[in-house]
Amino acid sequence: MEFKRQYIVNEDSQRVAVQLDIDTFEKIENVLENYALVQLINADSSEILNFEEAKKYYAR
């Protein structure tokens, strides 16, 4: 994945921020959300339900 970056510089020409196009930002956001979800799922120590058990559980 290639990032189109634009740098914001201060009066000393030092980079102080990065600006990304919205498509790139949304791709990064999606990757981070998916990663966080996987981490949450892996950290969950609750019982794993099969499909039928899950249907009964959520039908309550």
C-alpha cells in the first residue's frame, strides 16, 4: 500500500504533521479496527459457542 503524504512544516521547515487523503486514512482506520477486534476476540476467555448454541443464546 502506497501512502500519498503531505507534510506540514513549521517556520523552521521541520515536519510537524502529516496529511493523508481520505481514502488512505480510511484504509488505515479499517486495518486498525480489524486488528483491535482480533486482539479483543483473542483476549476473550469466555466459552466458544457453536452456531446452534449462539442462536439460542442471542434469542433470549
